[in-house]
Amino acid sequence: MSTLSLPEFWAVIPAAGVGSRMRADRPKQYLELSGRTILEHTLDCFLDHPRLKRLVVSLAVDDPFWPTLACAGDIRIERVDGGRERADSVLNALLRLEELGAQSHDWVLVHDAARPNLSSFDLDRLLSELANDPVGGLLAVPAKDTLKRARADGRVAETVDRSVIWQAYTPQMFRFGALYRALADALVADVAITDEASALEWAGQAPRLIEGRADNLKVTRPEDLDWLRQRWSAKR
């Protein structure tokens, strides 16, 4: 498909988390992967896309690592302060997009800062499949392992039907106005929002699942980063 036929979009990267499960001396998005930080690789997934309008990254207020990156001076990137939770960080980024001219019907893609292995094919497929969708949606992967629901004592309560279970990935793609309203209303109502799709679900919408690659993994534990380093080293 021609990328010029895809819709234009804004991108938001919430990157204010600390990633405590990595047991590292810095937030996981600043750990090294193939000579650069995870965050730099993640940003590269979007920066060279011809349909990108602008990208906003939400960072911790006292983040000492961002100014050291070459991309910190990239005019395509806007920095805003992150919030206490992911939803706060995304909402702050949306407020900046509004100042930059984002309209209610514009598409916004939100992507995890620690998910650097997004393929250009998956990104283009998401944009193509959802270009005319009334709600929007997200990249996701059907569950492949047997799933167990646990009891409080740590024993199996039941086996879950995996045929209806999908793992939610990112990017997640929604209209600016709908996403802003859903997040703002959910925060006012003190609803737990785990991702952007959950905010739209709480607002009564049904986001569409677009199957993507399973290797678009989020670096959460040390073994995730080890796997990516081995995978990227093998591709050289």
C-alpha cells in the first residue's frame, strides 16, 4: 500500500514511568538496546513516517536523561510533563496537541515508550484498517497459551476460553476528541484506566482489534530486553 494513502496522525508516547520491575539504575525506556536507548528506537518507529503530523512525549518532570539524547532537539517532537498515572500523561499530551492545532476528528496514536520493536508493516496496517472506522482500535495478538483464572490462595479456579482472549498491544488509535473526552471523564469519575482502549470501553465504545506481530513486545522484565538484544543482534 502507498503510505500517502494512509490518514495523517498525531503520536503520543507516555514515558514518565520508572519501570521498577527491570531492577535497573534508570527508567527502562533509557536502557541501552543496540547502541541507543529503548526510547530512541521507539520514537524512530514514528518519526520517519510521512503521515506523522507531530509527536508528543510525556516525561517525568525531573527527567535527567531526556536532555542527553540527540532526539531531544528534534523539532518534530514536543515534550510535556507526565502525570501520576499513564492516563494523566496521555491527557497532558493531548492538551499540547490541542495547542498545536489538533482537531476533534484527527487521529491520535498512543504507543508505549518501552515497545521499540513495532514494525512499519503493523503501523501501516493499523492506519489502513482503521482509517474510516467510527471508533478506532488497537494492535493486539490472540492469546496462544492456555489461560488459568486464579483463586485468592494461588490455586487454579478455572481454565479460561482463550479463543475470545486477545493481548492488547500498542499503538492504540482513536479520534482526538473521543479519546480526550473518555480519558478526562474517566479521571473525574476515578475509574481505573489501564490503556486508551479501556477509556473508550468505559465510555460505551467497542474498539476494533487489529492483529499484529507478537514480537512487538513491551520491555517489562530483564528477560524481555535480553530477548530483544539477541533478536536485533541476529538481524545484523
